[in-house]
Amino acid sequence: MSISIAILSAGKGTRMKSSKAKVLHEIGGKPMLHHIVGEAQKLSDDITVVVAHQAEKVISSINSKFSGVKFLYQDDNNYPGTGGSLREYQPKYERVLILNGDMPLAKADELRNLLLDGVDIVLSKIVMDNPTGYGRVIEVTGEVIKIVEEKDATLDEKSVKSVNAGVYFLKSEVLKNYLPKLSNNNKQREYYLTDIVQLAKDDDLTIKAVAVSEDSFSGINSKLQLSRAEEIYLQRIRERAMIDGVTIHLPHTVYIEESVQFIGECEVEANTTITGKSVIVNSTIKAGSVVEDSFIGDSTVGVMAHIRPDSYILNSKVGNFVEVKKSKLDGVKAGHLSYLGDSDIGENTNIGAGVITANYDGKHKHKTKIGRNVFVGSDSQLIAPVDIPDNVMIGAGTTLPSNTEIDEGSLTISRGNVRTIKNFFFKFFGKK
């Protein structure tokens, strides 16, 4: 079945209490709107996003990740509300699926359940124990009579637990015929798309309500709801990873983005964060560590390590409180308390505690190259650019100036002589 899809994304989202457009708030590292557009593209080649508030930012965000998406500007001043958003909409196909940009958890397979033939309007409903804040789906003997917004509902209507999930599948002809007939004679002074249901019912059109999952179809109107939706989203990712063989300790404390890939036997300890297009192969990410857009293969990372983007770590041990940025480590031990930035470090090299590669001179970033079988003593500073050959020892506490020439097999060390000034403590504090 060929369908058109309209995604309503024009609202201000005032309950988010944010200067950012609601649909651009992120879940799992990407804007809410990106999630639903991605699912929509699995169903249709005719997708239109309706914009108004911060329209240019919304359009720019979508165009940065997707192609072929069309945009429709809503005349929010003259035609506010969901009904006003589609007045100028021109779908390509005879059937239209209407979605919401603040509904990031709905999946294409779930949306397909709404694509029923032989029905003029299919609407989605959620049965809630506490329906406060939502429009109610009013049914009599199984037939949909109308949808009423809570602010316009009677006390009896407010007791109904079936709420409107805001997703509709209908004939294009229905929109064409009934959108011009909508009125804003209500407490919000808005044009409600939901009023189409009543108009269609009066004309004996067929209307069916399909129950959908609250987890997947609930809209997000506040940062509290945003956090709850993100937890559902992350739980799906963690469960999928564990089914595929990843060991995750205290899963609810672990943040993993959908783009992360696990291969082989992997273990993730509590309170870790793994983001971007990271690839983890036969490795352990220990508690409290962060891995961003990096490759980790046959290695251990952490506790409390930070692997920043564009790092490649293979057959290595990156220990406690070590930070690695845009570096390649192959067969390296960096046990604790080091910063390795813009580095290329060879196999069987040991990085002592407190070692840093001073990669930034205030204007430019420079590279540090360390060969194989190198021992870098604790508390050393390697001022890039620097190139350390194979089989070298750097003495503890050494500051190695940039472009220092070092021969293979040598020991390089720089330390001041030890001085002791007798009785200085007592003279300084005036007591003995």
C-alpha cells in the first residue's frame, strides 16, 4: 500500500520550559523528530514535516540527516492547532498517515497495524489508568463517536480511560473535505484535527479505533516525560544487546546509544556511557567509563576511563582515570591517571601514572608518536610534536621538549638535583 505521511512538528512545546523547539530535544543522542522521521521512511517515500516554531532550525536539523523530506509551513497566527497545520497539505497518495514529531518511540512495525483497508478513518487510542491531560476517545457499543479535548470534556467524558494517541490513518479525501469545515469555537481557540471524527461520524463514514502501546505512542510534553521516554528507549537497546550476548551489569545505570555495535564476547559494567558509532569487540568496559565514537578491540577500559572520539584501542589495557583522545593504542598498557591525546603508541609499551601528551600549544594540535617496547615513567610530560623510537625508556618525572631526538635503545631523563635546606620548616613557621 502506497501512503503519504505528515508529521506534525509545529508546536512551541511551552511545557518543556526550554528555548529549544520541543521536537529537537534529544533521546538517545538524537532529536525526537529524527526518530519518527527514520521510522516514517520505512513506510513511505512521501513524507512532509509541518513546521512553525523555530521552523528553520527544525528544517536544518532534518536536512542534516535525511533526504527527500518535504516541509509545510503552518500559518499559526491565523490557523493555530493540529487542524490548522494541514490546511495546505497536498499528499501524493490516496491514504495519509498522520504522526507527531514528539512521539519518538513508535516503530514502523507498530504503525503498520494502523494501516487498515476499507476504513475511512483509523485512529489510535491508549487505555490509561490516569488519563488526565489527554483528549478522550468516546465510543458507544464499540463505535467511535468523537474525540473530545480534556478542556472541553464533561465530567462523564473525563472519566473515560481511552485517550487519543494522536496518530491517524485516513483517506486523503477525508482531509480535503473536512479540514475547511473545522471551527475554532472552543476554549483553546484552535482548530482541532480531532473534530474531523465528529464530522465524519455525522456523514456515516467508517471510523475505527485501534489500541496501541502507551510506551510507544505517548507524546512528550515535559522534560519529565522526556526522561521517562529515554529510559524506555535505552532499555530496548540494552535488552537487544544482552539478547545478542553482551553482559551488562546493573543495566538501568548504563547508557548505550542505538548506533553502538558490539561484536563477540563483551562486558559492560555499571554506570558506563557508550555513544556514537563506537564498536566494541571482545572487550570489557569497566564501571564509570565513557566511550565516544571509538573502536575498542580485545581490550579493557576503566574504571572511570574516558575514551574520546576517533580513538582506536586494540589489545590494550586502559586503566583507572585514563583519558584517550583521537589516538591509536595497539598493545599498550596505560594503567592509571594519564592523558593520551593525538597519539600513536606501539605494542608492548607501558605508560606510567600521570603521563600526559601535551598536544596543544595554544594554536595547533600536534602528534605524539611512541614506538614499540617503550617504557614511559610516571609523571612525564611529552610535549608534542615528539617521536619516540622503539626500545626506549623515559625516566619518571621527565619533561620531554618537542622534537627531541632520541636514539633507539636509550634512556632519556630530565630531573633537577635534590636539595635539602636544613631547619627551613622551623624558620618558616617560627617554631621548633
